[in-house]
Amino acid sequence: MNKRKTGFLVGTMVLASLAVIKWLSLNQRLEDLEEVNESLIASQNNLQLTQERQNRRTEGDIARIQEEIGTVYEHMEELSKEREERI
């Protein structure tokens, strides 16, 4: 009976030790994943800010091109009127 209790106690201690080791391993993995997640969030924020700056720059370029096109059409109209007046 004594051997049986000792075996049960040893088995229980081994299982408890394995459970603690597994818990520590999972806890470490969770911490690692949280660090990776924070890094990804920072990268995404940087990418978003870069994209916003590029979008503003592109919108400004488009506005300048639209103004230039409008100016060209105005000049074409003026030249067309001058040509009609000459004829």
C-alpha cells in the first residue's frame, strides 16, 4: 500500500510539474505574440501615415493638373475667338 501511495504521489507531482512547465511555455509564447502584435500595429500605423501623406500629395498634384487643363482650355477658347475675328 505504501508503494502505491508513493507511486501515486510521484505521478501526481510529475503531472503537476509538466502542467506548470506547459503553462510557463504558453505564457512565454503569449508574451512573444503580444510583442509581435505591438510591432505589427506600429508598422501599420507608420504605413497608414505614409499613405495619408502620399494621398495628400497626389490630391495636390491632381488639383494642379486640373487647373492647368482649365487654363489650357481657356487659352484655346481665346485663340479660337481671335481666329474667328481674323476671318
